[in-house]
Amino acid sequence: MQRIDHPLLSPSLGSHKALTSFHFGQPGRVRKIYIQASLHAEELPGMLVAHHLRALFDTLEAAGHIHGEIVLVPVANPIGLAQRLDHKPMGRFELDTSENFNRHYPDLAAAVAPVVVTQLGDNAVTNVALVRQAMRNHLQQWAPATELQSLRRTLLLLAHDADFMLDLHCDCEGVLHFYTEEACWSQMQELAHFLGAQAILLAKSSGNRPIDECLSGAWWQLADRLKARGLDVPLPQACCSTTIELRGELDVSHAWAATDARAIVSWLQFIGVLACPQPPEVPAPRCAATPLAGSQTLTAPSPGIVVFAAEVGQQLQVGDLVVEIIDPIANTTQRITAGVAGVLYARIRDRYITAGGELGKIAGATAFRSGELLGA
């Protein structure tokens, strides 16, 4: 194992932060796996999973069982991790710009298309190498002007040439759920099943350029650009990514983390990155994949006390009561019911809501939304 500390741009005199990555196996052999945790810095379950993964990878590497390269970033957001206001963690948005740490990543397909479009040929392996080199050159030439930009650049330099990218997050309260792009699903479905995902949300593009879609989206977007120009060259989906929501913010335990780490190791054995006597059997899926555009976000029509009638993981039918909003001044109760049938996969942790605030999410099977599919 090799530890590398990557200094970030200093935002102020006397202030310096660094991103730390741990590297296992050998670059250039078989596949590269990139795993990061807690890009939204207050979402800690993934950080503990990374802790358990590090111990497992140390043992596997010592035994010579790592056939590819694994890069592990257990603390993907040292900026957000240091942000606190009134004793509360503020790890989702950078306080200086109010930007979400997991939005606004660059459009890599647009960046490399002018460079590679005339170089791609009939060999898919060579084409992948050319595109990855163009991405690397683009990122190395990016001169970040802020600490946040330097974090984004550093993460992308570590991950841009990965075959698989796992971004470990969590919700406020929720069951384990799994986001990936449609182009990635055929290669990612076994991981969702090993993890026991209770909701799987697919989208061609969810919008606002989170880091996972910045990486995997570049490949299908570049392929689309080539087809639009009438160029028939082989360009596979060379990076598949996912955002894995590891239940809720308070689900930080060694039992959960060890279970999730073992599931990821089983998947890595299944795809041949980790050696094992026999590939593990893929568990039966706990749910069917549904479109992210079919997910209903419940919102509060008025302010008040939040009283949930439905638990996360509960299967709901249209019209089922999910939550009540109680106004103790007007002595009124607003009943919020399910508008789609599906599992309640996430809900808020606070029990007071202002008008228009989000309350929870139900994974419906039929798409009905369009545009930007992710919230702030």
C-alpha cells in the first residue's frame, strides 16, 4: 500500500489542507477501481466503510490477491469536514461559494472531443487509452483558482482513468440505495445486489454534473458526439460509476460498515480484481431498478411539526399516508400521501419543516419527471 498526500490550494495565509489517497495493487494491471467516501463531509457511514476496506485491502495485498489497482480515498472532502457553524457540521456546501461539493464538475466529453475526434481508430483498447490520456492532459492543464476547484481537480486526476468508480454517500434517514447511469447498469447491477440495495435509481443523466456522472457520462456522451458526426469508431463505456447511499447519517456502526465492506470485496472478487478460489454467487436482488425520473419527492405545503406515518424501506401504494404536518397554532394537520407506488427510500431527519421543504422520496416505477433530477 502506498499513501499519497495531495496538497490543496491554500485559501488563506497559514491555512493548508491535503487530500490523502491509498493505493493498492499495481497500476496498469487488469482493472482500476476508485473508491471515495464522504464527499458530502457530514455523511460518515462511507468513511467508516473505507476504514474497514483499508484493513481488508492491506491483508489481500499482502497475500498477493489484488490483480488490479485500487485507489481508496476515505476522506474525499477535507474542506467540508472542517466546516462547522453553531456546533453543526456543514459538509454539503462550501461556505465561501454556497456550491454543493458534489455538483459542477467539468464536462470532460466536451473538453476532449476536439482533441481525440480525429485520432480515434478501429481499435477499442487504443481508443480508450487515447481518451484517458486526453482527459489527463486536460486536468493537468487546469489551473484551479480556488481551494474547491483544486479539490475537484485532485479527485478527478485520481479517478479519471478508473474502470469503476464508487462514490460512498448516505441520506438523512434511509435504506441503502443505489444511483447509476443507464449506460453503466449492465456492469454495475451485481454490485447493487451484493450490497442489498432496496432502491436502485437509473437515469441517462441526472443533471448538475456530480462527480460520478462526470466520469462515466464522459464516455457515452463522447460516443454520442462521434455518432452525431457520422463517425463509426468503437468506444466502449470505459468507466462505470455509482453513488451508493449507505442508509442514514446516524447509521455509523462497525456492524453495518463491515457488512458493506465485505459486500464490496465480494463484488471485486466477482469481477476478478481480487483473487478467490471461486467467484462468489451474486445474491438475489432485493428490488427492481426504477427510473430516477419516477422518484417522487414529497414536499411540505405548510410549515409545522413532522410526524412520519411510514418508515424508510416501507412499500407504499398510491394514497397511503406518509407523513403529517402539524401546526399547533392553527390546530391543523396536513396529511401527505404517496403519489406513486414504491418504496420510501429516504426521508429527512429533522422533525420541523418550513413551507416547500423536502420530506421524503418514493421510488416509483414510471418516469414522470424531466430536467434536473437531483436536488440541491
